[in-house]
Amino acid sequence: MVDTSNVVILAIVFCFIALFVVIILLIRTTRKVVDNTNVLLKRDADAVLAASPVDKLKHDLSCMNQPAKMNDSQLMDWMDAKMDEMSLYQNPDLDLKTASEALGISQRRIVRLLKSQPQYGSFAVYLTEKRLAKACLLLKSHPQYTIEAICLDAGFRTRRTFQTIFKSRLGVSPSEYRSAVHNNL
């Protein structure tokens, strides 16, 4: 007569061996899938790099409205264009969350992108630079506008804040800047 305890032990051992074999097969299959995916991704990247200028342009156009597919340089250009097109920075209440939602880019990606840009480093600095650029453009092109109107149109909340930031960044007040620009024409 066969001892039932030995049969149970043998069954358990066989189950563990079968489970071990299944795990090894899964690991091998997963590695193959990952390796094949990496090969395909590299092949696609190499194809884009080796493509003709027309093919590169087509690729860039296909990514144009898909920020998730853009590299940092493309995304920065796209974000700048969208901020201008939508006049987002002109809203004095604009914050990172609102910009993220309007642009369809995660807050984390915007922060990482701006940290990688030495001239910005943060969303606040980026926003200030966009507003200052708009103010300079308005000071040059609209001498009849008041400093208050330019300040508000550029997205600054108060004239005092605008003048303080303008002078600290450019070394002259907005009025002095306007005079210098128009005297040099």
C-alpha cells in the first residue's frame, strides 16, 4: 500500500516545479517582448533621423498637436506659440494649474521642461518673461498707450509690480525704455 503522505509530498513538489517552470517561461517571454519593443523604437528613431527633410517635416507635423510625443525643444516652441496664440500669459490670475489645463500638458512636465531651460528655471520666471516681452512690444509699437494700459495688457496685476519687475530686469523704467526706443528711431 502506498503511503498517502508521500503522494501528497510528491504532488506538492511537482506543483512547485510546474510553477517554477511557468515563472521562468513568463520571464523569458517578457524579456523578448521588451527587447523587441526596444528594437522597434530604436528602428523608428533611426528612421526619423535618417529621413529626408520632407519626411522629418511630416513627422514633426504629425507630432505638432500632440505634446506627449514632442521632445523638449519642440514642446518649448509649441508651448511658447500656444501661450501667445491663446494670450494665456495676459491673464493676471494665470497659474501653473490653469496653464496646464489650457495647454493639455501635465504640470509636472511643464515644471520639468522649464527647469531644463537655463533662462527660465520656473513657471513664474517664464510667465514674467512672456509678460515683459509683451510689454516691450507694446511700449515700442503703441507710444500713445499709458503705462497702466500696457501693464494690464501684458498681464501684470498692478502698475507698481510691473514697474519694479521691469526696472529690475531691464535696468530702466518702462517710461525710460519707451523714450529710449523712440529717440533711437
